[in-house]
Amino acid sequence: MARPSKYPRELRERAVRMVGEAVERGDYPSEFEAIRTIAGKLGIGSAETLRQWVRRTEIDGGARPGRTTQELAEIRELKREVAELRRANEILKSASAFFAAELDRPHR
């Protein structure tokens, strides 16, 4: 299970919005400069954290190629389900082998 974020969702959304607006206006020479400055202003520990939020928002919005948050969650859930079904399959194989051996044994 993923650990909860130490930053509230509202802060993340505001920070991403601020970066987008600053880049649109041309307030900074580069996107990373905007990210670094805004991360510092909002008390976000690392500019890399804010950069990841910006990239994730771009992917989820369709502005950048990649798997969306929803797709990643679905893939995680399907992998969990596959693992559970494989475990159940192994249990059923063991049980069928056990009962087959019981049927082959002569009774007195």
C-alpha cells in the first residue's frame, strides 16, 4: 500500500497551477526555474517533487504521452488479482493431487 502524501491535495493542485500560469506568462526563463522557485515559496521540500506533480498532471490531462493515474491504478489492481488467482490455482492443484492420491490408495 502506498504511503499517504505529506502534502495536501490542495497544495499540490495550487503548486501545479502556479507553475503552469508562470510558464504561460513567461515569468521565468525556463520551466524548471519556475518549478524551483515556486517549490521554495510554498515550502515543498524538493523541486523534483513539484516537477513530478507537474508531469503527472500533464499526463493525466493528455498534454504529455504516458499512462494516466487511473490506468496505473487499474494495472496495479489487475496485477494484484492475477497474483491472488495464481495462489488459488496452486492451492487447488495441491488439493486435487492430494485427493487423487487418496482415491488411488486401496481401502481396507
